[in-house]
Amino acid sequence: RLQALVPEASNDAVTKAIALADSGWAALRRGDPSRIFSFSAPESVFAELRAAIPSPDGDAARILEVLETTASINRDFVTGRNYESNLKRSSNLKANFLRYYRAAQEQGEAMPRAVLKFGAFHAERGLNGVRQYDVGWLAAALAEMNGSRSFHVLVMGGPDTQRAQFDVMSLAYRPQPVEMIAEEWMQAPRAALLESGYTVYDLRPIRALIQDRKLRNVPAPLERAIFGFDVMVVLRGSRPALEEA
């Protein structure tokens, strides 16, 4: 797509980047996932692309931004710079959300409403488990600024529950068991788990009990969930939605 958008004079740099990406897929087929382009592309590749396409606009600019940002986030991750990686990822999620939010405003929605689906760390309000103010925090702040509010739902695996785990070698999702309710910090909610069906916990009334010290010794992960989400849903017997082979 980028190759079709840029001037012909820029195609050599784009072709080189495509060849590097193709070599990563070839390495994956040989059992080496470390060379996948979005994880291994060096900064020099993007420097060449930027030099060859000095004034990208529209889709070309967006494609370059996505490729470069993704590689930068993943490069930090694979080199052990986890805080930096998570900071860039959260900033990227917030920028993407605001891009769509502002586009909706430009189309005539003064205060757009949105449904966001993310992993728990990204979705919670406040400082999350990887020490970031993520897109869930932004949604909460933006809603309050508009005189409204956000509603945060934490969904987790309970008894006999599976999730879809991405297998990088086959580039497919595989069912894997997950029972977060079995974690030590979930001991109190586990005691109130329904014997069948899903269990919904309204977390909001518990906040004042913790703040007023009427409820003590709440495990830190559970306390963060109580203040970061409005309700918690524990699944039972749930299976991932997988495409038929």
C-alpha cells in the first residue's frame, strides 16, 4: 500500500523495507520468530524511508507512523526496556483513540460516545499495573470533562474457562485454560462465586469501606481493581470464539 502511495523515486527504500519484512516471515517459517519486522526492524530502515519520503501525507504518513511506532514499542520490549515500551504503547493507544474521537466530532458529534475493548491494564482508570496512565484513564478523564462518566468492566476467567492465546509460530490463536479467580489475591471474591453462570461483582460500594478503614488488609491487586473498575465479571465455562479451520 505504501509503495502505491509514494512517488516512484521513493520506491527503492520501500522495496528494501518490504524485502526485510518478507525475510522475517521466511525466518518464522524456519522456526525463528525473532526477525518478524514489527519486532526486529532497526531504526535505520525508517530513517531511510523518511529520507526517501520527506513529506508524506494522508495514508502514507499514517502507514509510516504505524510501522515506526510499532517497531519502536516492540524494540524496547525485546531489549528489556519494559517501562519505555509500555509508556510508548499507552501513548499510542491514547493518540489513536483521540484521532477517532476528533474525527467523530468533525462529523457533527459534539460529545461522541465510545465502547473500548482492551486488556485490563489498558482499560482501568488511574495508574495501571505497569505504571502507566493508559487509555482507560483518558476515557475516564474525558468523560468527566464533558460532564459525563465512563463505566469500566473487568472480565476475568473463572472455573473451567479458556482464552485465546496467540501462537506466534503458527500466527493463529489456540485455546488455553485461564482461571484468574484462582489467584491468591482473589480469595475473597472467590468465596462469593456463584455455583453456575457468570458472577457480577459491583465494586463501587467497597471503595468507601477501604477509604474509611472499615475494610482492611485488601490485597494490593484487588484494591487496584476495586478503584480501577466499576464492576467485575467472572466467567464460568466460557470458551474463546475461534474461526473454523
